[in-house]
Amino acid sequence: MFMQRLRAGRIITGAEAGILGAALLLVMIFAIASDSFLTQYNVFNLTRTQSLYMFVALAQAIMLVTGNMNLSVGAIAGLTAVTFGYTVDTLGLPWPLCVLIALSVSLGTGFFNGFVMTKLGVNSFIVTLSTLFIFTGIVYGVSEGYSYRNIPASFKAIGRGSFLGLPYLFYLMLGTLGAVWYMFRYTIFGRQLLATGSNKEAAELSGINTNRIIMGANLLSSLFAGVGGLLWVSRLGSAQPAIGENWLIISFAVAIIGGTALAGGRITALGLFAGGLIMVLIKNGLILVQANVYFEQAFLGSIILLTILLDRAREVWSAKARKS
Amino acid sequence: MTLELVGLSKSFPGVKALDDVSATFHPGEVHALLGENGAGKSTLIKAICGIHAADAGVIKLDGETLKLGSLRDGLNKGITIVNQEIQVFSEASIAENIMIDKLELYREGRGLNWARLNADAADVLERVGLDLDPEDHIGDLSAAQKQLVQIGKALSRDAKVLLLDEPTSSITASEVERLFKLVRDLRSSGMTLIFVSHKLEEVLEICDRITVLRDGKHVGTELIADMTRETIVEMMIGRKLLIEAFPRLETDADDLALEVTNLAAPGLVKDASFGLRRGEVLGFYGLVGSGRTELARTLIGLYAKSAGTVKVNGAPVEIDSIGTAIEKHRIGYVSENRKEDGLFLDFDIETNITMPVWKRLRNPLTRAINGSRQRKIAADLMEALDVRATGPEQRVGDLSGGNQQKISIAKWLAADCDILIVDEPSVGVDVGAKAMIHKLIWDLAATQGKSVIVISSDMPEIISLASRILVFKEQRIVGDVPGLPEPGQTEDSVSRAIGRMMA
């Protein structure tokens, strides 16, 4: 998989190798440090959480690529989960239909975010900060804080079943990452997303309708968030209004550790995979080494900052290397 | 006061930006600082006003050796710079902007004596010839007015040496006149003025003396009275540069690739009508903001038009977006800001070149862009345009200015554009590359039958390339000048004709 910056060449870039190397190093450290780390149960759990994180991260990364952001990813997931819970539990509709309804709602939120960004010209930070609260408010207004517990077993199986020792979700993640990789590597839409994030004015002067591209990114972002929300329901076995509440830090952490440029124009599927792995390993590792979990957010925040600083240092270093 | 530079040198990693530069700037003179891009002008300016400390050499003001460690040190010694980007606190009033560094003087109890502050600001405005209320919001002023306010601010600080860095780059012709009047007044009052510009006409008009830099070295200091345009250029580039016009292209006045009638866009273009003949190079000459770039951008659908018709190959068309201009009507636009909105510097050459034609390279089944065809298109164009690079996968940001410009043009050739609009083709490229770009543009018309519009504020460039020149002023086309009738003739008659229209 390529570092997808629209530059041909090496199969794996230095940055990707770095992220992947860091993930492998963590795996090795934990494997040595803890006997319970490589047990089948733990591997199942880790990869399942990684897969869930991946949808959260993709929802953020797809916006970051265009030079925008989506602070409402968690709220969209919560709204999707509650819509699903309401239709399947309260209304008693068949769950495949409920999935469709719930995902339509998430696409609706993406459309709304995209509409305000492109047609009204409000920047993504402001738009999604507002809709974060709007969607969360609707979630609690509709659910009144209660979970929908009557979830069909066949739906729960998606988030709980496994194949060859790995969760279904893991394969779903691999397939999705493969599609994302293909999109950015080969399709016009994927390249136009990168072009828009790299230089919006130049993209416009090249005939790219950047508003359409940013709308597309919003729709995809909300779709990933919605799918993530539904998978979380499936794993938990109930549609809880609190789904998505702690997604903001995960979405940024995995996307940034995974090599997505904050300023836009760069994404890597392989890096995201490794970024998700690093994220679950750190969370898992903190428990294994019996760190005080109340400090978890401080650890994660520090790691995001460290990643950004490393990325910055690499940019400066490669700019220097080019000049000399 | 006399400003004296003695043996200034300054190195940056890999470059010697200033190499033993000595020069003297006298009071009561306007002294031009000239040189090509990269000659060391900016570094010298920054050394004079204290932003950069020189590695060697001294700066003396009336014999006193200055120790400048920052811009503030320079200001305290009476050395002030008025920048090319006009910097103001746009949310504040004019008076606040002028007095921002002197608020201490107006302290009264816990507040400020606003009446006195505003009255003093009004005096400053009067000195620079601005009839404005000092309490007005500065954000509403024009670029030229803001610049005059900045000069006023310098005066109120009792500046002895005033550096004007490209002061005319974003103001209109009549505003330039007003600025020059002020500059002359300041000169008579005994100020030492340093004028940095690449517009030689202005230098010849306003300056008394010139100092030319080349490759960080001091080439010479001369009285303007002893110089001509040609001798100045020769000093700047180190050899004689004759304006060698390309042979006239034979075109048919009735065979129009593009016909524009009464085109208007609110606040940008007024009532523009012209025809672009097939296979010709048509020049758009005018200052920044005169409507030339605006007309081009309206044509390609970037700005909305409010009136007028456009015909491509004789058929009326509606161009509402750049996508339509490129795909339906084969009109390509090479932006004047290559690095800002023309190219993707971080992407490779082939991506940059093929971006407009991805649709044609797509496999209908897999939706994938054919990578080998993409590479071939890029490689072929790189060869045709003689792009110097390691290959189609090289990062565009690593190419020289001239090669980057070729990539911007190649992009529209890849898209099979028949009409090319090239905005300021040689901005930021060196003299050798400039000649190559000119040859390339002319060849496109002469051998490939492309119809080309060249937009430029560089008069020699436009005279050597264009067979006809449209002159722009205040959002209108004010005239139509034929290019040089024959190669080898002087450009004087043409430039005089253009000059008359601009006046």
C-alpha cells in the first residue's frame, strides 16, 4: 500500500514503515511483558476493538484529507445507534431495514454538515462543533438516556462472531481499508479528495468541483461514523445513547498516528491500520501494566502531540534534505 | 542622513546572499535598489532595517556605526520600511494604526487622550495627502491609501531613512502618481529614500541613483541620468538583452477561436469585447487589478458574468465553471500564481499534468485510472516541452521555476486545449528560462495552431510575443495596439503607444 500523496514510487514509504515498525515493537514488548497478551481471547478482543476504531478513524481521516475536520463523528454514531435502537426495538421493524434507515439518518447528518460547509461557506470546525451538540441533543431527546436492549441475536452476531479465531469485524475492517486504499490510489474521486486537501485553489483551477468533493467527504465520513455506531451496537448488544461520546480523541489519535496529514492531502490505509493497532495496544497496555486508567486521556493526548511533533520534524528534515 | 553600507556579507546555508556589498545612500535622494530575483535585494533590505544581522561589514548612519539586532533597533535609529504586503490592524481605526507604537505619549490617567491622538493622526494624514477621518476604520481603505497611511506612520516616527519595498505592486496607475508626488516631497525635505522595484519605467521616472545587485554582489551604483533602460537591464543580467521579437504569425481576422462581446462582471470587468484569432498570440497588457486577469477568469467561469456573450469557434457558449471551460470548450488557464493556485507542489509531475484528463484514462469497469497511460502522457509532454526532471515521478516542488511553468502549460496540452490563457508566464523564472517559455508559447501558436492569450505586466515580454496587444485600464479594454511589424525593430513605438493609452 502506498503513502497516498499522489506520488508514484516506493511500495512502502519511510513514514509508513515507521508507523508499522512502532506497532510491531509495541506488540513485541507486550508479548514479552505479559503472558496473557498473545492469548486467543486477548487477540480476538484487541483486533475487534482495532476494527471498531478503524471506522471511527476513517470518519475523521476522510475529512482531514480534504483539509477539513469532523468533530461530530461521535454524535453521528450515537444518532445512528439510537435510530437503529428505536426502529428495531420500539417500532419492531426487521433489522436489515433498520440498518438502512439508520444509515440514511447518518448520511443525512453528513449532508447537513456538507451543505453548511459548501453552500453557506462556514468552516468545518464551526459547523461540526455546532452539529456535535445538535446531534447529541437529539440522541438524548429521543432516547431520554435509556438504552434500547431488544436487539436481534442475528444482528449481535456481527459484532461477536469470529472466523479462524479473528472477529468478523476484523475482516470487515480489512475489506474497508482495501476499498479505501483502492479509492485513493486508483479512482478519480479519491485523487480529487487528495488534490482538494493539498491545494484547494489549484484543484478548482484544474476543473475540480471542490464543493462536490467536500460534500462527498462529508457523506463518506458520516457513513463511516454510522457504520461504526451500528457495529458498536452489535458488539455491545444494546443501542446506548452514550455510543460515540469518547470518539473524538480516538478519531484524531488513530488518524494522526496513522499518518493522515492534519493539513490535508495525505492519507495511508496501511498507516491507519498500524495507527489503530497502536491505539488499542496502548489502551490495552495501560491496563496490563496497571497504570491508573483515570489518566488515560492524558496519555492519549500526549501521544497525539508527540506524533504531530514527529511529523513536523520529518517535514522540516525532508525539506532540508531537498534543498541541499 | 547618509546611510553607508561597508562590506556587508551574509550567508544562509548553501547560499551566499550578500557578498561584500558597499553602497552609500544620500539624503535628499531617491535611490533605487535593483536586481533580479535572488540577487540579494531582500537580504540587503532586511540587513538595513535590522531584521537580519550581517555576518560581516558595518552599517553607518551619518558616520555612526549602527548595531542593529532587530527591526525595533532599526526603527529607533530612524530606519523604517514600508512593505510590499501592506500590513495594518484592519479592525482598528486609522489613528490607532498610525499611533500604535506611540500610545505611551498619549497616556492620560488610566486611559488615552483620544482627542489629542486623533488630532495628531489627522496632521499625519494631511502630510501624506489623505483627506480622511482618523477615526475611520482602516480596513475599508484601498491598498494605496493603506500604504500612504503606513508612510505617514513612518513620518510620525521621525524616520530618517525610508525603504519602499515594491510600493507600486498592488496599486493603480493614478495612485502611483499620488505616491510619487509624496516621494518627491519627502525627497525635497531631505529624507533618504530607498526604492525597491522591478518596474524599470518607475525607477527611471522617480529615482536619482541606482544600485544594482547580482548574485549577492554589488555590480555598480550610477546616477540615473547616465542610464537607459537597456543599460540598467544589462547591469542586472550581466549581458545585453535585446528584445528579439518573434516573427509575426499569419492569422485570418475572420477565423476566430474565441469571440467575446460586451462581457461584464460586477466590480471586475466592464464591457469587454475582443476576438482571438486561431493560431495567434494575443497580448493582455495592464497593471495588476486593471481587469486583464479578471477578464480571463470570467471567461473560464471562475467569476460570474453579468452581461455579454462568448462564442467559441463561432458558436455561442455558456461557461459556468472551469470544468465546462476545459472539457467542453477546451480552454486552459495557466494561473499567474504558479505556486499558490497553479500547481500541486507536493504531488509528482505526472499527477499534475494529467489531472484534467483522468476521466479519459479511466477503466469503465474497475473505475481505476490507467497508471501506465498516465505516465506515458506525462513523459511525452515532458519530452516535447523539454522539461528537465529526473522523471514523471519527481515532485513538482523540487523543479526550477521555469520547469514548473512548463508543467503548468503541459497540463493544458494534455487536456487538448485549443485556447490557452497564460497569465504572467515568466514571473519568478530566471532570464534563461524566460526565453525558453517565450519560445514555447510562440511555438504552440505557430506550429500547433493553438490560440494563445498572454497576460503580462512585462512590456518587453508582451511586445516580443504578441501580434496584437489589448491594453487594460480600470477594468476596461482601452485600446488595441498592433505588435511589432517586423523582427528586429525597436519596441519603442509600441511601448509609447501603450503608454499613451494607459495615461
